[in-house]
Amino acid sequence: MIVTIDGPAGTGKSTAAKRLAAALGFEYLDTGAMYRAVAALCLEAEVELNSLAAAELARTSSITFQSGRTMARGMDVTEFLRSPEVTRAASIVAQHPEVRAALVARQRELAGVLNFVCEGRDQGTVVFPQAECKFFLTASPEERAKRRMDELALCGKHVSFEEMLTQQRERDERDLNRDVAPLRPANDAIVIDTTAISLEEVLKRLEAEVRRRLG
């Protein structure tokens, strides 16, 4: 079975997907980390983010996951992926049709025939439209900005609420209005607003639905 969890930044989908996969005994695929890894490689090589060179990096670079770490071209880029610079760059890189085509192909290859929980922006609409169980998490912009601030603070990075909210709105605008695979729930996705509910409650709802479909 493939379970997809899509939604904008700050809805808690990454944490929910990891824990759901663990609870079900499924594999976990962090597609957002793949786009961030390509963005990190572009920044490191000083490659234009919306160029053919960026697409070439996406096609030819080895991106793997090892014990919860993200490896790109043999380098551990995990700590760099959540930086504000990579976050902004990833949103731009993800708009490139050839970058998306390369990573979508990689995602389908990784998922193969195993049981997977996949999270991202277009998992239920583009990458795995045939997925047996689809979710779309959302939350208010203010709550999502607060969560992102708290996440960065744990890494020793401090950003004002106003700056975080502005960055997030800009990213949402790009994700919602890009020409290729815009952010939206699949027609058959279950939409869950996480603004006022705990992660435990979100997990409870996700797991109950997946187990119901597993029979």
C-alpha cells in the first residue's frame, strides 16, 4: 500500500508521516528532502536555481537516506536542509519542470512495490495518483509560521514571526501557482486541519483510516 500525505509547510506532515510509517511498519519517503538536497547542491555549486544545470543535478546526483540522514553526492546535508537559504531555494528549484520530472521518477523507483508513506506537495495528485490512501494536511498561516519558528529555534536559528510569515506566504504563493504540479489536495484525499489539534490526534486519525482500508 502507498499512503500519501501532502500539504503546505508547517502543517506537521513530515513528523506525522515518519511516525505513521513507524506505527504501520511501512517505509518512509521524505520527498521534500529530495528537493531540498537538489537546492543545497545548486547553492554549493553556485548553479542558477531555475536553470537546465539545476535539472542536470537533479537527474545525475545520488540522493539517498541513511539512518534518518539525507545524503547528496555522498555528503551528509541533513543539517543544511532546513536552513532559510535552502528552504527558499528549494521552493524555486521545485518549480522547474525537468527537476520535478527527474525527482518524480526517482520517487516512483524508490517506492517500488513496498508499503510506503510518502509526504510532499504532489504525492497524491502527480507522483502516486493510484495511492490507496491519501491525506492532505493544512493549518492556519499564523500557526504554521509559529511552528517553523520553533523548529528553527531548536537548531539555534532565530527568525522574527513577521519575517517567517512573509517567507511562508511567498512560498505558498509559489507552490499554489506554479505551472507544474501546483499544491492542491487530490480529489479523493482526506483533508485534516491541524491548527487546533495535537500531533497525537492527527496520528490517531491517520492510522485509524489506513488500518480501516487495510481491513
